[in-house]
Amino acid sequence: MERTKILIADDEEINRDILKFIFEEQYETIEAADGEEVIERIEEYKDSLAVIFLDLMMPKKTGFEVLSYMSEKGYIEFLPVIVITAEATAESDEKVYNYGAMDIVYKPFAPRVIMRRTMNIIDLFAYKADIEEKLQERTKELVDSQEKLKKNNEFLINALSSVVEFRSSESGEHIQRVKYFTQILLKYFMRNFPEYGITGDQSVHIVNASALHDLGKIAIPDNILMKPGKLTKQEFEEMKKHTIYGCDLLEKFKQEDDEFYQYCYDICRYHHERYDGGGYPEGLKGEEIPIWAQIVSLADVFDALVSKRVYKNAYATDTAIRMIEEGECGEFSPKILECFDLAKVEFGRVVELNEGFSFF
């Protein structure tokens, strides 16, 4: 809305008439004779006011009380106030400026001076409003662009990880279930262990990065990857290298200071590490293993247990839960097991539904 009005607030009619005469050719003037009336006029015309002339000494409410009201309401941020007063003291001037008034003019008025100072303030606020509007538009454009990029990245991640599943003949739902299990575990982990400092944005990155945990299987020979029976020791050693191969592939797409890349790398490399040091490829122990890799590790193990694979049938949900809790699949962090205990009902529902999911 165009700001075409000026509010003149003074209990002396002569002062209102002088200011009205100065500005009536450029602006529609609105008058108020006491503090309560000023507030009523502000509420009525706040979207069309270009400036407010405010006397300090008025009946019912003083100019200071009006300024306090405007400050509390946040109006002072977009409604410029010029205080008019007959008495000047350092204390009152400082108080006026602390409330957010833009200027102080002293009676009697010098028409040309007050006109110039007022127009400068109006122009300044108009420029500020224009800049803020453009900034909001630019911010929205950036947010929309980031959202589009996030969706494109997620599509590419899911497409790439689906190639791995296609080669290994695993269910196409595996990626989405691991993401969902990771999301559930993160929810409880963030709630119960805030000292790790995982934020909402970071959790989104971790969930999306979990889709690439088995990226390195692209480099595993078919006769090993799709073997229906138990792997030989030599074949298993080759299979274990998928954690390294995946990181080698990720290195080709590395960007400097890329937080998402680091989650992808850590999850890809360390999701087979175990809390007691019995995992691979590096035999890391305890907190040496990045916490997001530990979380994805449990999500991956659970889904592997309850899913049918070329080399095994699916375990029942209760059996899979017991196997994890009793350490039959390697040792997990007590903290993550605590979250798993809280999450296992939700895990079970996913298994029962047996359908794909799309998240974030």
C-alpha cells in the first residue's frame, strides 16, 4: 500500500495547522490532539502513514508513552517518528532516540528545514522498505533453489543406490527402509543424547547419505555379489572391500568443505565397524566410529535380517530384534541400542507394511 498520509499529533491546534500547511500539498494530513487519539489513528492508518509528527507533552498519554507503545508493537521499525517539542534537554532527547524516533525538531518550526528533514526521512524509509522487499524476494528465490537442488540430489542419490540393489537383486525397498530406520533412530538419539549436537538439518543429511551405504558394491564381481550360498573366506574378504570401493567412488565427486559428502563418506566406509572393534575395514572401536555411521549400521543390519536375500530367508521381526540386542550381529553402542529399544515398535510397523517409503 502506498504511504500517502502524515499523522500530526499535538494538543496545540496552531502547531497542527502549521505542519498541515507545510505538507498538505504533498500528503493527506491526519490530526490527533491527545495520546490516546494518536494510538487510535496509528492503528487505523499504520499501513498508509509516511511519517508521524509526535508532540511529547500531550494529555491522556504523553509522547513517550506513545513511543513505548509503538516500540512494543514493532511499529517503530516501519513508521518513522519525528518528535516535536518546545523544550530540549539532553535527557529527553536521549530517551526519544532510545525509543527509536528518527529525529527531533524544536518549536517554532522553520518550514523549509522541517520539509527537507522530513522528506529525507521518508525517502530513507521508502528505500529501506524497498531493500527489505527485494531481500525477501531474493531469500525466497534462494530457498526455492535450494529446495529444488535438494530434491534433485536426493533423486540422484536414490537412483545411484538403486543401481547397487539392482545388481545385487535386493528389494528396491531396502534403500527407503534403511533411510526410514535411520530417521527413527536419529529422532530418539537426538532427543536422548543432545550432547552430540546433531541438528535437524544434519539429520536430513544423514538420512539421505544412508542411501549410499553400499555404494561400493558396484565394484564387487557378480559371482560374489549374487552368490546364493555362503561366501568363501577369500570371497568374503573381497566383499568387505565394498566399504573402500564406495569411498573411492565418492572421492571423485568430493567438494571442498562439503558436510554432506563427509556423512556419505563416513557411512559408506564405517557402516560395518562394530563397537567392540570386531568390524571392518579398520577395526575401529567405540566412539572412534562416527556416530552417524553407527546409527546407519544398526538400521542396515536390522533390514538385512528381516529381508529375504539370495543367500537366506527373512527372519521374523522379534527374532531380528533379539539377535541385535543379544549381540549376534556384532556389538553396538549401548546408547544406540537404547534408542533401538525405543524404536523397535516403529521398526516392526515398517516390516508389517512391507511397502516403499519416500522421505524428506
